[in-house]
Amino acid sequence: MDALPRVTASRQLALTLLLAAVIAATYGFGVYLFPVVLPAMKHDLGFGYAQAGYITAARQIANVLVALLSGLAASRFGAARVMLGATALSAVGLACLAFADHTWVMGVVLVALNAFAAATWVPMMALVAPLIDERHQAKAIGVIGSGTNYGVLLNGLMVPGLMAAWGWRSVWLVSALFTALLSVVILLMFARLGRPETRVKAQPGVKGPRFAARTLFSRRWQLVYAIALLSGFAGVPFITYFSAYAHDDLHLGLDVTAHAWALVGFVGAVSGLTLGMIGDARSSASQPQRDGMRTALVSAGILLLCASLIAASRPGVYALMIAAVAFGFSFFPLFGLLHAYVGKTSEPALAAIVCGICEASFGAGGALGNVLGGLCKSVAGSFQPVYFFAAGASVVAIALSCFMPGVRRAESTNRCTLADAR
């Protein structure tokens, strides 16, 4: 077995916070800012909700494709390089949206932003698995996954003021500036994290492992892919149409939806760490059947179910805030928990591939949910059916989570070169 690099606790914390900041920018701004400004952009650019549904579906398809390819790109160019390049390109894409005057331009840039986001998230498993202590991986990935919530929180705080003063274009411009500055900070910080003693190198002459299809599609991983698919189908349209549902169907003001978004982000700031702590819990002599990862996944699924049922009931202001809390505690940590489960039960080389397929499954579910959501509005005249479908998918995901095999760390024969920060 290759000797693992010595990574101090402080550097593990720095790496965790750094990756959380990347997710906050690429997902919080690049993916989840669009639903907040969707009503205003729809009014100015003149597109319908059906078109918005197709655009968001195309974004999820881009997420699927890049999720499958980014693991290979990380192995060829290095996970850190792929992540940094995608973050910088996200800043460029956000700036382009500030000057978009045509629906097709907006659609192309939004699809590209989803691709860049996937190119940051998937390679992170190659960094986390070798460099973060296995006892703390679920907590670390929970915090990293909660980076989305930090971005959503910033969206909720900055959008009302910017929209009122300078319109929706200023929102994209300011988010692009933040992301560009973050790219510079990431480059400087990763230069320190990437010192030789923190790099992970393969032994000379050792080739990366190859995995048979039956390994990648064993019962364990089929359950992971199915839960990811259902989570995307339930959660992505939930958040895509959340502002439009509150504004058009529930007739609530922009300030209410902005506060709900901020609440989602605020709750998400602690949800990843909380569920990650549950996920890292180990069984004991008194509770031999206890499995922290299974408990965390079931808990997240139940909260997503509660959020969907509340939203489907055409809630008022206070009930909508409760739904926002439940959603913030469930959806964003879910895919982080799935990646943590993969990291705890496989070696890093296999984990990178499985996480790519998992993210692709999540994107496919989200694409299907977004198309269905746009059609619901066009055909039924309301987004309410979206939340009934989300509730049904959540029930199935909870049932599948109960059958997840327990966590038993796989032996690692090679920590692989995916985490090389050179």
C-alpha cells in the first residue's frame, strides 16, 4: 500500500473550507441563482416557463455528461487543475449572463455554467478521499456540499437590493466578480496546500486500476444511483420553480421568496455538518446494527418529503418558511452524503468513477423533473403538481435508503494520482 501523505488537521480544515467556497460559487451562483431571478428575466427577455423547463433540463443533461467525463479529465490533468479551471470559467459565464439579450444566449450560458459546476464537484472526491481522515470524511463532504447553501444564502441577501437598484443584470455581474475574486484566492491557497508533502503520487510503474461493469453496477452502487436519480427528480424542480411558484401561484412578493431563499441558505450552513456528524457515527457493542450513513440518508429523505408535502399544500408565508427550512436541511446535504458513502466504502480510484455516475444519475433525475415541471405549468396552469411528484419520489428514496448496505471501509491498494495538486 502506498504511504499516505501527512496532512495536518489545520490543512484538512483549510481544504474543506476551500472546496466549500468553490461549491458556493459554482453551484450557489452558477446553478441556483437563475431560479431567483427567473421571473424578472422572463419578463425582460420574453420567454415562457416551458422554455425555462427545457433550458434547465438541458443544464441537467450537461451536468450528466460532464460528470461522467470530469473523472477522466481529473486523472489526465489533475483534480486541482480541473477544479480551478472550471471555477474561473464559471466567473466568465456569470459575467456573460449580465449582458445576455436573447433567450438562446441565456440558455447556452446557463448550460455551460452547469457543466462547469459538475467539473468542480466530481473531482473533489479524488481530493477528499486521500487527504481527509476517513473518520471525518462525511463531515467534511457535508460542509463542502453545504457550500451550495452558502451561495444560496448570499443570493437571498443580495438579490432584493440589487434587483431594486439596478435590475437582474447587476445580480449576475456582482456574482461574477465574487467568483473571479474567489478564483484568485483559490489559486493562492491551493499553492500552499499543494506543497510536495500534501501531494498524492502513484508508485512508479503502477497503473491505475480498471473496474468491470459488474463492479460499477453492483447492488450497492445501483442503490446509490437510484437514490441519486430520485433525489434529483424531487429536489431540482422543487428549487427551480420555487420562486416562480411562490410568485405566480401563491401570489407572494419577491421579498418573501428572497427571505425563503436566505433561510434555505442559512439552514444549509449547518445541515451538511449536522448530517455529516450522523453519517460519521460508528456502530457500537450496544448498537451493532447502527449505521450512521444509512441514518443520515433516511433523515434527509424524510425532511425532503416534509418540504414537498408542505409546498404541495399551497402554503402561506409561515408554512413556506417551514418548507424552506426542511428543504435546506435535506436536499443540499443529500448528494454530499451519497458521495461520502461512496468514499467510505471504496478506494479513491473507484470512488471517482462511481461518484461521476452518481452525479450523472442526479442530473438525469433533475432534467426529467424540470421538463415535467415546465409541462405542469403549461398544461395544468400551476406548479403545484411538481411538489406532489417530489413527495412521491422522496418516499421511494427513503425506502431504498433503508436497504443500503452498511459502511465497511474497502481496502485501498493505491491512493491514485487523481488527488495530485500539481
